[in-house]
Amino acid sequence: MKVELVTSLKRQATKILADLHSSKEPVLITEHGQPSAYLVDIKDYELMQKRLALLEGLSRGERDLLHGRTYSQNEAKKKMSKWLK
């Protein structure tokens, strides 16, 4: 992973962004020697958000299953009938 100082980002934003778009490699931005932020390509970020939403949905489903909050197939069909037409 590439690491850049925040001052480099301020001075060379166009070049850093061009490198990011061509390499698709995230850039760690540091301030005073400490990690401050990640700079990632927009498509990679959007893909990560979609994956995170999917994982959150799976996690909710697992919790519901553990707590007995489930429906039979017939019950689910009845509840979803207005969307399944």
C-alpha cells in the first residue's frame, strides 16, 4: 500500500489521484506520522459498500435465526405476495 503525507496530498493531489486511478492501490494518508485516512478509487469504494451491506444483511438473518424470528416458506410467500405478483 502506498503511503503519502497529508502535505504531499495538498501539493500533488492531481498526481496522487492519477496514480490511484491507474494502480487501483489504496493510499494511506498520514498526519504527523500517524495514519489519518485512506484514499481509495471510487469504484472500489462502492464495491466495498455493496459487500458491507450484503454482510450486514447476512448478519441480521443469522441473528433472526438464532432468536427464532423466522417464517415457513408458506408464511413468507403470504407476507411477500404483494411483491411477488
